[in-house]
Amino acid sequence: MNFDQRLQNVSVLGAAGKMGSGIALLLAAEMAKAKNLPENEGTKYRLNLIDVNDDALDGLWVYLKAQLTKIGEKTTIILRNLYKDREDLVENFDIIPQFVDDAFSVIRVNTDLNMAKDSKVVFEAVIENKDLKVDLLKKLDNLCAKDTIYLTNTSSIPIHILNEEANLDGRIIGFHFYNPPVVQRLAELISCEKTIPELKEFSSELAKRLRKVIVSANDIAGFIGNGHFLRDGLFAISEAKKLAKDFSLPGGIYIMDKISRDLLVRPMGIFQLIDYVGVDVYQCISDTVDSYIEGENLKEELLKRMVDKKVLGGQRADGSQKDGFLKYEKGRPAGVYDIDKGEYKIFDPDGWTGELDKKIGDYPQGFYPWRKLLMDPKKNEKLSEFFKNLKAKDTLGAKLALAYLRNSKQIGQRLVDSKVANSADDVNKVLLNGFYHLYGPINNYI
Amino acid sequence: MRKPRKKVYATCGCNTISLGTGRKEFHPKKPRPGLEYYIQDAGKSVIAQINDPENIDEGIIANFMAARFNKQGNLAALIPTIHPSLEYKPHTRVEGACGSGGLGLLTSIKSVASEISDVVLTIGVEVQNTYKAIYGADILGGAGHYLSQRKNGHAYFFPGQFSDRAGACYEKFGYEYMRKGMASWYKQAVENARRNPKAQEYHNTAEDLFALGMTPPNPKAFVDHLNVYDCSKVSDGASALIFASEDGLKKIGVDKKDAIEVVGFGTAVADVTKLPEDLTIMSTTKKAVQKAYEMSGLGPEDIGVLELHDCFTIGGLLALEATGFVKYGEASAYVQEGKTNLNSEISTNATGGLIGFGHYTGGTGVRQAVDCVHQLTEKAGDCQVKINTDKPYALMISMGGNDRTVTAMIFKRAD
């Protein structure tokens, strides 16, 4: 079966979730385009979107409509060519809604797993729970044809475990999109030893069509992306706890979030990133990876305490950020959660955060926020100059930032040494494309 | 058209800011003022400069596509919202795509010249940030021929049209040569706009404008032969001024020294169902300018202030040739040498032009006339051109569509 035949009937499990909805969106757009190619005239396309949460499926509809319209608006040049023989479609005003309609025409939505029975490809994007995933994969394998292939979006569970426990004979591959799938350019591809070659080829072709940058990671829990993110975050928590002795825990969290954003020139501070991913999701990654990796403690009691208190972060249906380690106002951090008091301590530039800013100290010369450097063709030179100046500084902020940079580099190096990543370049590629860092962790700045 | 038997003056100009991307106060997702605000803002600023609005005999409003951008027709009936004294007076809306403003000026002049009115309030307005650029491109596409051109046109229809012109010029005169001229045009436009607090590029702080202008075109994301810096942006704004007879000036209490005189004009309209015969020439612009030169007995050597319709950098270069300031094919070199800069050989688009100031399409022609008033009466602030006695005239070109509906105007300070 070739790629285009497989694409004719695809199912997405967990389609109403954050990752599932994004994957559904990308596939719907791709199938709408395929459907309109002259050579595919008369071919039936089906994208089955399945989720246990019926209410969330309502939200999925709204999300897909808005996002498909955006895709249509961004790819109008291609669409005008695609619809060039449709005389009734003249303006962009005609063409973009037609594309959205065509995408919706392939979509079927339900809570019933049986919808997937004719699918040649199944994307699995349910919550990060091994037993649930195995259970679903087993059910699907009984339901679908024996040549159906499975792409799992797991970000941390080893693929060979899923393959063995669900008895899939290598018809599974890790296709790890980054959040949100429609924006993030990266997909991590993880084959287990048994993964059949056709599945690898299918995945590469799919990535190409979706214009994703592929990095192959080896089948070790956490892979590259979460392998780095998990340890990077745990380091920040441990540093925040050390700082807590002098500045209280909210103070420590404030400092680490600020230096990891500003002095490491990243798009978000580390605690903001954990909130973005979801404190509960982050804890789940931590538990999963910890259970497969020996000789390293990757658990953190603070995460459990946060989750127990239901301080979870994550996003609302409209994409806005929920409060987690930090409190958000208009999407920007505005306070820190004080776990002992069970309330947020609001930033006060004239008071406690102002004091902490003084302790962090001046930023070295050549400092630019991440956003300023993002499109700057001279960003490498500017970063180089900035980190040189950072090393010469004797402030608390500079010391913490340098330790953080060093740790990040060590994590990256360890991912290569332990054969999670095939090269330092792959580690850097993941952080550049999946996390929008301006530089890879394995660098010469430190 | 014959030269009017009596003198027609322009005075009391006002431009709003040109709002759109680039302005600090612009945010695509936040609410913005609408059509009514801009019409009233510009209109009231004009009224504030005269003794009594009761003396306004009629109003002309130039606009291109409010029917689609703002779902509003009957724009003439918005003029009375400016001031109660304008209620029940005769008002007219005129349209000629992006050349609407030029037609607004022409219509006003005709009315004064015919002695039907002594004082005409002329307004030009467009509020087009109501749609994303990809849809705005459809709406502006109405300046071409919908039936024969839109289906096969580019997603960004007008950039596509002028991209074809640029492509033809690359072929004829060389890619590097043309691109350098276009990048120089962009640089000059932004540098001029930085002196004009109302300009859309006033807040532009980019370091190397020429390098930005040289960005290679990317056909996958945009059109084949232009980059985004070659294009004027999407703008909201309005301009207004008064056209008056000599008696009219007295009636509204404006001193002649604060007015400019219309010494020549010409309008040429070409068949919109046809494409230009030679993409490297703006033949309709050439015709309109010739008419204005003939009516005034002047030529390029008499002009000290030049306002060209540079909706695209390539359009600016081709207009420079069509107006006779340089020979065919030489505009790029001329601009690269800085000869169109402020107070060089011919000060061109001193307030930023369409690329630097902004381009509220239907209002742009009126904006150009307002700038001519400011320049010739020496009220142009940091954008002021030094007016030499041997070149005391200002020339402006207002163009609609792909060189289809063009009005040229020549002014001098009233004496």
C-alpha cells in the first residue's frame, strides 16, 4: 500500500486533546488538498476523529474551523492553483472557505472506537498512560486490518514496550509532534528495533508533506525533547529550592524563571514552560521516564504537591494560559504560587520582586530579549558577545545563568553519550525547532 | 480639458495619521476607529482653519471600496456628520480605485471653475484594516477587471500586477540594476517618513533599510518579483482640504499666502479590461502629465516638489520616467544616486509617499494635494522642501489600478 492509499482513511485517537486536535488539523488540511488533485478524483477520503470526551469534541469543531481558515489564508497561493479549474471560485474570499469545507467533508467525529475499523493509519494521541495506550492499541488491532499502521504521539514511553505489549509486530512508530503541532516545525521520529521499514518511509513522507523537520531519536524513554526538557526543569526546581533558603520558595521560582528566560535568551522562563505544558503532564513525563531509566532520580516531590493541590497550568480551550507555578495576566507571568500558603504571591516591582531583581543584578552588555534576536541575521554574533559578557559578570543572576547553561549542555551531551540522540547536532536541532531556542544546548558559549 | 477661466485655489489641508502595521498604536486584534471617525477628524481639522463652516458650498468625498471594506455605501451622506452646517448641502462621492483622490480633486476644481461653488470641502478616506491582507487583496483587486483578470490573477492581486511590471523591467534593464533602484526607493521612503509623525513608517527603526529593500523576492510566500518592502502597506486614514475661488477664500477668511493655486491638471483614463501594452512604461500616467504640462505651459524643469503614486517601488520608478524627470530606463540609476532625496535634484515624496507615509487608497490623492499645500506654503515641518524661486511648482500624480485612472495636478503658491 502506498502513501496516498494509506492517507485515504486515517483515524486520530484523543482527537479533542491538545496534541490530537493539532494532528487532526494537519491531516484534515492535507487530505483536503489530496482530495482536490485531479488524479484523486472520485477517491473517498475519511478522517475519523475519536475522543472519549464528547463535550471536548464540540470544542474541536470550533478549533478546526478557525485553524483551517488560518491555514487557508497562509497557503492561498497554493490553493488558488489547486482550485484553478473551478470557475466558480474566483476570489480568495471564495477559495479559502471552500478549502475549509473540503477539509470538513472528510472529517467524521465520534466517541466510538469502532469508527477506526477501516483505517489504514491510526494516530494515537491519548494521555500519556502506558496501560491505556496498550489497551487501545490492542482493541484497534482486533478491529482493523492486519496491515494497519500505528503512529503514537507518546513523548516519553519507549516504543518497543508499546509494540510488545500490544503485539503489533513492528507496525508502530513514535511520531512525536511538538505542541502546538500546527506551529511547531519539529517532529521526533522514534523507531523501535522491530518497526517495519514501510512505516519509517510513510512517516518520512508524511513529515515532508506536513513540512516538518524530522529528527530521529532512539527508543529510550523521554527521547531527545523531553529527555532535555525534563532534566532542565528538574534542575531549575532544585536550584529554586536551594535559593528558597534565602529568598523563600516563590522567590527561588521567580529568580529561576527570570534568569532562564532573560539570561538564557529563551522564549519562556522554565516555570512558564512547565505551566505551558501543564504541571500534571510534566509530572506524568517525569514518572514515566523515571520508571524506565535506571541510576538517575527523575522524580520530584514538589510536582506531586502541586498536582495534589490541583495547580496544573495548561491551556484553556481558547489557548489562554491557566495558572500553574506562575499566575498569568494577559498571558504574562504576574505572580508565583506559594505552595505553603496555597495562594499566589503577586509580582511587586516596588516590593519583593523589585528586591529580587536587585539581587539578580544588572544584565550584561549586549543583552537582547529572545524576541528581538529571533529574526536577527546577526544573532549568533550577538549571542556570542552577550555570553562572553555574562561570563565576566559577578552577579547572582550571572552565576545562576552560567550554572544553568552548563547543566543544559551536560544534559545534551548525556543524551548523545547514552545514545538517545545520534549526534549533538540532533539534540540542538530538537531544541531549536521544537522549543524555539536560539542556540542549541551543546554550544561553545560555555 | 480646457484651462479654467478663473483661478482655483487649494488651502486648509489636513491629514490624519496613516494607521496600520508599523504604527505603535496599531494592534490587529484591538478595536480601531472606523470610517466615520476619519471623515470627521479630517473634516473638522479643515473647518477649524476657516471662519465659518456655513461658507462651505458643497462636499466631495473620494473613496475606493468602503462598500466592501466597511460595508458602507452612500458616503456623501457621511459628510454632514462633520458639522451640522453641512446638512442638506450637495455632496458627492467619487471613485476611481486608488486614483479616487485625484478624481476628487478634479471634481472639486470643476465645481469651483464652473462657478457653481465658491468653497468645496474635499475629503479622501479609506479604512481597510477591517480585513486581513489576503482578503484585502481581493477587495483592492476591484481596481483591475474582475471578470477577465481576477480568476487568473495572483492571490495578492495588485502586488502580482506590479510584480509582472518589475519582472519585465528585470528582463529589460537587469535584475541587480532594477533591484538596487527599488531598494533605494524604499530606503528614501522610510527615511522621509521618519520625519513625519503622521506617517505609518514613522516608528520604523530598522538599521539597514537598503539591505531590507534588497531582500530577494520569495514566490512561494508572496509574488514572483517583489518583496514586501516593495509594497505600500494596508492603511486607515483620511485627508481633507478646501478648494475655493478667489471670492471663496475671502468668504472663509483665508489669506492667499496660505493657499496654493491650481495651475494645470490632466486626467487620463485607460480601458480597465485591457492590460498595459508595455509593462515597462506607465503610458496613462504619461498622458495625464502631458495634459497638465500643456495646460500650465510647464515642464519637469519647473517642478520643485514631486508627489508620485508609489504603491510599489517599481511604480515609483516608472512614474519618475513617465513624468519626464528621467529618460526611459534611467530612473533606477537616478534614485540610486540620491537625486530624488529631500532637497537634492527633485525632492520626491517628501513626507514618505505611499510606501513611507501609508496608502489609504481612495484618500491618497487628497493626501498628496494636502502635502502640496503644506510644502508650497512652507508648513511641512521637518519634511519641508526648500522652495527655490526657479522651481516654485509642485506636481502630483494620483493613479488608480494598473496605470488606468490617472490624475496629474500642478500647483504653485498663490500670489
